[in-house]
Amino acid sequence: MDFRYFFIWGWAFLLPFTSIGQTCCSGGVPISGNLGLPPNDIGIWQMSLGYDINVLKTLKESSGTLQDKSRERTTQSVLFQTGYSISNRWSLDLFMSYVKQERRIRQFDQTDYVSTNGFGDAAVLAKYRLTNPDNPRLIFTLATGAKIPTGKSDLTRHDGIPLNADLQPGSGSWDALVWVNGIYTLQLRPTATISSTMIMSLKGKNRNYLGDETYQFGNELQLLVTLNDNFPLWNKVIDTSMTLRYRKALRDRFNDLNMPNTGGDWVFLAPGLALNISPKLAVNANVELPIFSKVEGTQLSPTFRVQTGLFIKINTKNEYLKF
């Protein structure tokens, strides 16, 4: 498979998706939406490294926007993913992250500021390519995996007060992941592709929340459709993409009771650009904007998100690390 297919798949899954480690305001580490490096031939080793900033300044009540500028959340993440193709159909991916979260609440000329940082949860994914590897025009892949609670979930404020679940670097739970995607190269324009993705995240319980309580983030479903095309730029190739993403999150549960002001539905639009520096290296950037949101209760909701990153592909069977 040439680098065009590699990059289309890679960038499609390194979009700024919201996912694991999130609660009412969707401010957590973007794990599940970033999973899934492209299927490739046996012996191919792939890596992606990205920086993600998610800014939440929009206070929502159901589908309406409140004119309240007193609250703000920012999540900055460094995202690393690596994958290896065991065969032309089977591959394994590993995802890791480092996250810094900030929350500001302004009231009566005073600001309550909380900041946390640390390694987030990790995730592993086993992928199987269902379609014929010799047919690059149609690729369909099924994967399952797990989110591993490697991040801390018991951080406290400077005064010793435990922080809420949505400000912790980790979720404290094992989660099941189901990932299905397909990509089709258009016959009339071979440089253009349409891809679709479904991601389900079934959340486990953190049974040590606040010492001896139980917390469970709401199960999550994401559906994505991406249109991608590339064009020559001097002696390089530039990729353009447009992604429409739908995310539904059920309510969180505390001691098996539904939590207020958690869960909802969101629709995002994400244009992106990428530059193929060489067949083995690409850099990219994109921005994600909400076009619809309906939350349960009152919540901070994403205002915008920006992500930059790079991809590397190495053939371990007959190549060294040369770019």
C-alpha cells in the first residue's frame, strides 16, 4: 500500500475526538477516537505523535447556549500511537498519552483555578482486515481492544480535597473498545476517498473513586464520515480532508445512580490539511468545530479544538529509518 492510503487512514484517526476520561464537559484525554493506524502489509511499523488542545468556553443547557463566561476548561494532550502489522490482515496498536487539564471559575472578582497533569490511560487494539489486502480500493477493518487504567485517578487539590473524575488524568477503569471502519477510493477520481468509522466504548467502573465510592463514565458511540483528496504541491503532495463526527455519550453513574449534567449528543465538523514530506513522513494540522450539541442538564461544551502531528512508516523487513 502506498503512503497516500497510509496517510488518509492515519489522519482520519488522529482527529481531535473526544473520548475516554471525560464527563460533563468533554474535557478529557482523546483516546478512543484516535485509535486505529491504517492496515498495512506485513512487517510495516507505524508511529504517530500529536499535540491536541481542546478549549471549552461554551456553557450549554440542553441545546441552548447560556451567556455565561465565568467558566472555562482547557485540555492539552500529547498523543503517541504505534502499530505493527503482524501479517497482511492482522495488526496491533498501542496508544499512550500525557495530559494537562485546567479549569477556571470566575465569581465575584475571584478566580478558582485548578490544574492537573500526568500520564493518561493507555489503550491496545487488535485489528483484522476483512477485505482482500490485494484490493486497495476497498478496505474494511474490524478491531477490538481495551482501555487500560494507567493514569492516576486519585489526585487531590493543594489543600487535600479530592478532584472530580473529569479532572483526573485517568479514569480508574478498564473499558472495552469496538472499532469498525471502511474506506473506499472513488473510481472517477482515484485520489479521492470516502471513509466511515464506528467506535464504541463500553466503560467499566472505578471502584476506588474518592476512596471507597464507585464511578462509571457513560458508554459512548462515535460515528464519522471523512472525505479526503490530495493534490500536487511543487514536488510534494498535500492532503485535504473534511470529517463529520457524531458523538453520543450516556450519563455517568455514581454509586450506580445517574449523575446530573452528564451525557449528551454532539456533531462536529473538522477540516484538515497534511503535507507528505516523503513516502515515510507526513505532518498535519486540523481544527474541529461544533455545529450542534444537546447536553443533559447544564454543561460546558467544546468551543474549538486544534491538533497537529506527524506520521512515520517504516518497512522493518528491508528498510532502515531513512526519510
